[in-house]
Amino acid sequence: MTPLAVLALVQKDNMLQRLSDSEESYVENWCVRVFPNDNPVVNTSQEKFYGDKPLYSEPAYGFHYVVVASPEHSEKVSTIPIEQWANVLVVIQDRVRWLYTQKRVTYVSIYMNYGKGAGSRLDHPHLDIVTFTTIPPLIEQEAEATHKYINERGLCPICDVINVESSGPRQILATDNFLALSPWAPIYPYEFWICPKRHITLFSKITQKEINDLALILRSTIGGLSKALKDVSFNLVFHLSPEKKNSRQLHWHIEVYPQLSTRSGLERGFGIYLSDINPESSAEILGAAARKELASLVGISI
């Protein structure tokens, strides 16, 4: 019922095989599957039509893929096994690397909409990968702010945040390579970030060991979020640096936005965000749930 898979990851004899569908046969027994979105945000067949200023427009050119995160339709994102999360991350890394070899790809965006409250139209767990010919505005702003911060202070702002939060009340969970935290000034109640502890700008450059560690902290925090907030809808977004020549780089990280309320006019019209919980309390609630989830995953009683 979907377009042909451009990549199907099959686990066999403790080995991962990267296969693809053909018109004659579909790959069976896959653990992760990637196919073109049949209702894409962008596509590669756009006519080269440009509008003039002040009503400027340009073609919505790009690639839009769906990454199916589990072969089980009824699987919840919060219960996907750690090993499966690692497989998903391997596939995403593979796609990011390939997409940056394509012409007119300036930025690769990766995100997950989970639940109807977060804009998901599918119950089956999945992520989207969408490319753009320009850098998205929020990433551009973040990269500019990072560049300014480094020039003024000589230190990456995310590295600075990690130094402060590693032993502070807004820490949710830490592993060998990653830190999950409630940001000091969240836009969404219970918002949290997952940041690499080492300064790195490119997700495509992280090691297999780091992928496994990221799978562990993702599974633990999302599982904890689901338990603490009763399977709340959420958006999960990768904030990555552009991988082609660009002087504006940022410390890559993941941001998770639980969707607990509707935006008000103050938020929509003025960018003034309201939250009924402070980040310290949010971290305490999410941290307790995430640590309990982690303990059950690794077989420790707490």
C-alpha cells in the first residue's frame, strides 16, 4: 500500500543488510523501511517557476521520505526496543549522508509527529525526512546565535548549557555520551532536549557506540514521558548543522515538544510562551520516570 522502499533494513545472522524493493518483489522481514512520502511537502518534479518580489516564490524542491520505525503496526514509540531504536538511527544516518550528496539539497530535516495532537496522520510509528534548498529559518537563527555566542564568549552555547546542567536541577537523565535536560526557558511545558556531551556539529559523524547510547537515552526518556504524562502526543525534532559549506554551525541535538495545550493568541501573535510548570519541576517528574524506565530496560531494581 506504499511506494517502493528505497531502503529496507533486514537483520539476519546478527548482520544488517541494506536492501530495496523492486517492481517484481518487496523486501520481507524488514526491521526499518524507508519510502517516498506519497503526499510530500516537497518533491523533485517541481517546475522551475520563480515569482518576483515583493510576492516572491520559488519551487518547493526536495526529497520527502517516511522512515517506518517498527514492523509492528500497533507498536508505540515509547515501547520500541533499544536495539530497534539503534537500527532506526543507523538508517537515518545513512539517509542523511546520501541526501547531502544530491544536488540542490542544502538542509536535511528529521522529525517525528507522535499522536494526533502533534499532527500525526498515521498510527504506525514513523519519522519524516524532508530536504530543503535553503536553511530553515529557526535553524538559521540558531546557527547565527551560536556564531555570535562563540565570538563573544569563546564557547559553544550548548557546551555551556551542558556544563551548567550536568549537575543541576534541570538534568533529566545522563548516559556516557548524552545528556537529557529541561531547558531553562522552554516554549512547551515538559519540553526536553537530548544533547551530545562532546562538541559535534554533524549527526552523520557520530559513531556506532554513540548511536547505541543515543538509542538508550531516547528509549528511556520517551518511555518516561509516556508514563509520566499518559501517552501524550509530542513532536521530536533533530536540530542539525547544514553539512555542505556553511560557516554557521551548531552543536546538534534533539528537542522534544509534548503537546498538552492549544496555543493562545499571546503565543501565536507575540511569541510570548506560557507554561504552568517550571523547568526544575518538569525535570524532576520526567527524570524520575526516565530513570525508572532505564532501570527496567537494563534490569536494575529501584
